[in-house]
Amino acid sequence: MTHLVIDGMNLIGSRAGGWWRDPDRAIRELVEELEGFAQATGEAITLVFDRRPPGYSPGTGGGLKVLFAGGGPQAADLLIADLVREHPDPDTLLVVTSDKPLRATVEAAGASAESVGAFRERLEDR
């Protein structure tokens, strides 16, 4: 079974709508949306963000795991690359990102990659 590893801010940034005015709200809304997607599809998802909104602790379970990197430039990308490299079966991972250097890194480590546009279509079709 494929396990999705999603570059959270990359996915958020793929939508218009002024998310940059309130990125903390955008993070919370994406977590809620992907909780529903994971429950509906049965897919296991790890969602990775560069930082945690102040005071925010998403729930656990339902097939969605949310990770917050330590912050700083490319923190989520570095964490995603580490997750893939450290995974015992990286060929079971599908990394959702449109970041070309990250795609190259995870594919070299044995995972597959999908653009956020392609994933967004699946998300919206549900």
C-alpha cells in the first residue's frame, strides 16, 4: 500500500485565495481537509510543514500524521528527504510536491513523486 508524504506548504501554495494573509489558518484548514480525505480513501498520509502555528496541536489518528519541521529555509523539504531515506521501504512512499530538487532527492532515494496539481485533482474529485 502506498503511503503519501505531502509537502504541506507546497500544496497550500498551489491554490489561490490569499492563504498568505493567514498561513496559520491555511495550515489548519488543510489538516482538516486531509483528515477527511484519509478517512474517505483509507490512504495513510504524513503531512509535513515548515513550522507549527502558535498553540496548534492537530489530532492524531484517522490515517493522517502531521509533522512540523524545526523552521528555517527548506525545513520541511529536509525532513521529507530524511523520512524517505530512513524508511525501510521507500518504494511504498509517494511524495506530493512540485519542488523539483525535492522530487529529485526522494526519487533518488527510491520513492515516487507526484505534483501537487495532480494530487489536488484527486483531492477535489473525492
